[in-house]
Amino acid sequence: MRVLDVGCGFGDVTLLAAALVGEAGAAVGVDLDGAALERARGRDVPAGSAVPTFAQAAIADLPATLDDFDAIVGRRVLMYQADAVEAVRVLAERLRPGGIIIFQEHDATLTPASLTAFPLHARAQGWLQRMIEREGADLHIGFHLHAILTRAGLGVEQVRAEAIVQTPTAPYALGAIVRACLPRIVAHGVASAEEVDVDTLQARLDAERTATDAIYVGDVMFGAGRESRLFPVER
């Protein structure tokens, strides 16, 4: 089985796909960020997995040498496309008959959510959401996902939403995510490095979380997909 991971970044999903298809399969990651791809290429591949390959390319300009795929997956990539419907159409053309296409996309419509105040969590989540918005991404693409896939000519079998739920005993590495995004947060004028104080952020988040017996929902992801070419794609 051949799997394509679009917008692969550091290769997290590509490595998951490589483990699922095994040594007899193939997993390919593509991304525009050359530095991210170099990091992906340097990661350890678990025993029994396919050895993933990575290519620098845009969705609209996938190299012909990549051939076609049995499955195409993407995580938080359609939200950054100027025309998400056209992006899915282009990708569907690289699917083999009977292939599947699946996307998981962020949505900020319902979050943050809690019955008890979590001001620092909400503030940190707000930095990330404003950064994403200023980068031109669709913050509410989760609710648009079914329409995007349908307009691209795909039959959608199922749409599911999953939330990250934090409890006093279930931490979440929000501080690490903010650290990874800090250059972008600062570059887009969302917050200053001094305001974020990233070196103490996770400890402060943990203290806020453990000071209450309440739960906090900071992120919701929608996933959708199905077999392609169930009906003709209109151009």
C-alpha cells in the first residue's frame, strides 16, 4: 500500500503511515518547508516500518515521479490552502481506483471551553489561534470539511470530531506547542517573547490546571474522508 502525507512537516503522520503499511508498503511525505523535511529525514524509523521518503513540493505541483497512491492523508493542511476544494481535486487525481483520502483539520469554533476559568490556558490558546488567523488560515475549516470534500467530487463516508480534554491529572504539552510556534507568534505581532515567557509557561499552565478539579477543552479536530471517484468531479 502506498500512502501520501501532504503537508507532512516534521513527518509525524508520515511515520505513522509507514508503521501501518509495514516494510512491504511505501509512505511519502511532501511539504514546502525544506528545513522541516530535513528534520523529517533525520528521524528514526521503527523496526517493521516502511522507510519513508520525503519530497519538497506544493500540492498543486506534485512531481510525476511520485506516481499514484492507495491513500492520501493530511493533517492541518487544507486550512492553509487558498482554494481547499481545488487542492482536494488535485490530490484526488493522484489516487488509484478505490483509494481513500482522509483529512484531519483544526477548528476554533467551539474552543476554548470550560465551566471554570482557565485564563492562562485561554490566553495561550488565543496566541496560537491569532497566529494561525494572521497566517491566512481558516480557523473554522472543521465545519467546512464535509462541504470541501463533497465539492471536490468525493463521497464522504463519515465526519468525526475529537477534542483534547485536560483534567487535573491529564496534562497537555501546550507550552511546548507555543514554544515551537514562538517565532511565528512574535513575527505576526501576536505577543512578545517577554509576554509569553516560554521558559516558565508550561509550569504555569500545569499550576493552573492542577489548582482546580475542573476540565478544560482547548482544541477540537474534525476528520473526514472516504473512497474517491464515487461520482464525477466537476471542473
